[in-house]
Amino acid sequence: MVYKSINQIFDGDIRLIDDFTDADLSNLDLSHIKPEAWAGANFRNTNFKGTNIRFYPDDLKPFYMYEFLKDYPEYQYNNISGCDFEDCDLSYLEDSDFFSLIIEKCNFKNTGLNIDFTNPKLVNYKCYSYNQNKLFGVTLPTSYSRKEKEYWDYIDIDIEFLRKNPTIEVSSGKVMELIKKSLSITRNQLYTVEEYHGRVEYAKKIMEQDRQGYLKKFYNEMKPYLKNIVEEEQFFLGEIIDKSFDECNFKRLHLSLGFNTIKDLQKKDIEISSVLFSRDCNIDEVQVPITIHNWDNQSSTRILNSEITYQTNLYVELNRICNMKCKFCRNQGLENQKYDYHNIIKNLKIVYENINNIVIGGGEPTLLLDDLKRLIKDVTDDSYSGKFSIITNGSLSIEDYESLGDDYIFYMSRHAIEDEENRAIFGDSKHALLSADQLEVVNQFTSGNSILCCTCFKGGVDTKDKMINYIKFA
């Protein structure tokens, strides 16, 4: 229905029509109509473009999902879905006006609308089984293009929203979320090859909205390792995130790690743990556990079921050789292994710039004293960087620790306060471990960069009082 005269709607102050579903009022000037005059009206797929209508959503006719809920106001909401308000001044509306309001496919272009769609009260407020902050197919004012990418991670959007708002940039993770959701809705276990191709092409079409570019880069990096069209579909469903790491190449690692929502890639939040360098294990072939993280700890944007940490650490086991026999040691029973020094230097050079801390462990790494003395310069071509640490049992002489003190932070393993008790735990029959007094000397020449580490086990530091005393001792 197209209305060409205000007299078709109002007779003086009396409104003649309640239901404006599918109506076109764009030919009218409604700026002089008071907001309360629209109380009880029903707006749905209504064209108000250029009319400058003023109204308050809470005054409209309430909507309820089921007939039996009409007597329960707490389960009612307002619905203006599909309405076109382009060029109307809606700047007077506040967040509270959008509580329990359905706005799918609404056009708010050039309206001055300034609603915070991340406001938690816009979600499930008064409504029965309906998620309020959906912006499916909604067109927003261009001012929303100034929002950070992370802003949209909180909001339920769809591909149509991105198409209608080409200046809004969401994170690559959000695009991946949309792909996974779209494919999961229609997923079953029985597809023809043609249907798999169709699903992958559909995913790629959505991926065109990845203006941040990390998803596209990640896909291009992974594609050579996806064996067939089924695995491509599984990739877009988030079910293949480490296919290439069966044959991990550190030279391409930093590209994959760029797939997250943070703005500064130098802050990329990666944890690489338990990487074993040995003569039998080339880093280009080793299986490396990797998680890709979201810096802002927003659960809705965790990429590919990742976890959250705030450090980028690389733990390198130089060997599995040790001169002590701790009963609780996790490495007991493992064969001693040596390593290829040149191989570890080659790979550390590749990842060095993207790592916050490089922790050297073992075995007991100080048994390879000469290699520790040259390792940092071979990797960085400069002096102390503050990135390198050693986990050691304290069995070197004070002089030897002093020779390493300018380059490394020491994590000194000590599992008891008293020297004799500590030696008994380590199985130190030769009294090779530094005493408490000697540890203090090491701490002084390292300017406090020696950190005591204690494993709490039954028979050792195993009570609250013992822990408190150990902390005081440390």
C-alpha cells in the first residue's frame, strides 16, 4: 500500500490505521507527527525513507512468539524488521529504546543512529527465545565504519550485513565464524563431489568479505596441504587447523600465526611448547603443537577453537642428559639424546623475532656449557637480548654461572630450603649442587635475574607453611 496523503492515515489527531506492514509512506512528511501518535501501531517492512518520522519502539504494538504468551509482558517484544528509515533523523533514540527490539533487515542509512549494539541489555531482554543483538541484513550509518574490528566480534551479524555495509571491517576471525556457521547449518554426511565443490565455493565467496586478509592468507598457506575437496570443506568448518604441521616448516609458521584479531602482528599470541631439537629430529619434520590466540580474551572470537595466553614462549630441549636423579622427574626412563647444534641455530634465527622468551632446558643444559656460551651470538649476532633463559639444577660452579650471567636469566631448580635435604631430593651424592649461600652470590652478580623454582611433591614442600617458608627463603 502506497500512501500519498497524510489524510489517509490521520483524521486530525486520530490515527486511522494500525497495521503498516508492507506500507510505503516515503512520499509523506511525518516530521510534525508527535511520537505518541504512533502508539500501538505495527511497523513491519515499512518504507519511511525521507519521512523524518519520530517514534519510540516501546510504544509500538508488542509482538509475542506464541499466542499463549500475550498475557505475559515479560515475554513480549517489538518488531520493526525490514523497515527503511533512510534519511530520517533517529539520533534521539538511545540504547534503552532498542531493548527487546527486532531490527533485522532494517535500513538506518543517514539516520544519525548511535546505538551501542554491544550493550548486554540488548540481548534476551524481555524476549522469549530470541537473541536481540542480531544485525542480520541491517544497514547502519557510515559512522559505524569507525568502530574497531573487535567491536563486531560481540555482535551476531551475517554476510548480508557485510555486503550492505562495505565500509565496516570485521576481523578475519569473524568471517571464519560466519563461514563455519553457514556450512554447519546445512551440513550432512552424504555429499556428492559436486556438492562438496559447491560448499567450498560458497565458503570462498564469503571469504571475499575478509577485508583484514588474514583468513585469505591462512587459507592460501594451508591449501597445498589439503589433499582433496573434502579436506577443503573441513578446513572452512574449522576441523583442519594443523594439517600442515605434520610436516612443520618454521619458515611458513609466522604466516599462519598471523590469523587472529589483534591489530599489531608483533603482539601475536602464540605458545609453542616442548619442541625437541635432536640429531634425529629435524625441525622441518617435527610435529609442533600450536594454538592461535585472540589477544583480547573475547570468547566469541577465539579463532578455530584456540585458547588464550599472554606470552610467546619457545621451550627448547637441548638434550636429555642429566647429572642428577630426581625421583619425580618427568624425564626419567627416557633415553639420553644429543642435538644438532647447527640445526637449532638455523631454526632459532627464523623464529627469533616473533618470540618473547626462549627457554633452554633439558636434561641439564649447562652440561653443554661451551654451546650455551656461543648460542645467543650465533642466533642474534648481538649481545644480551633479555630473551634467553636457562632452567638449571645449579650444579655448575659459581665461576661458570658468572660466565653465562650476562646472557641468560637463570631458573634455578631447588626443591628444599636446607642444603642437605635439597641434595637428597636431587640424588646429589657428589655434592655438586650450589649451597644456599652460593646461590645468593649468583643472584648478586646476575642483578637479581636468578629465579628459584620448586617442585612441590609429597615428602618435599607439601604444606602451606612449607610453601610460605620457601617463598620467604626465595
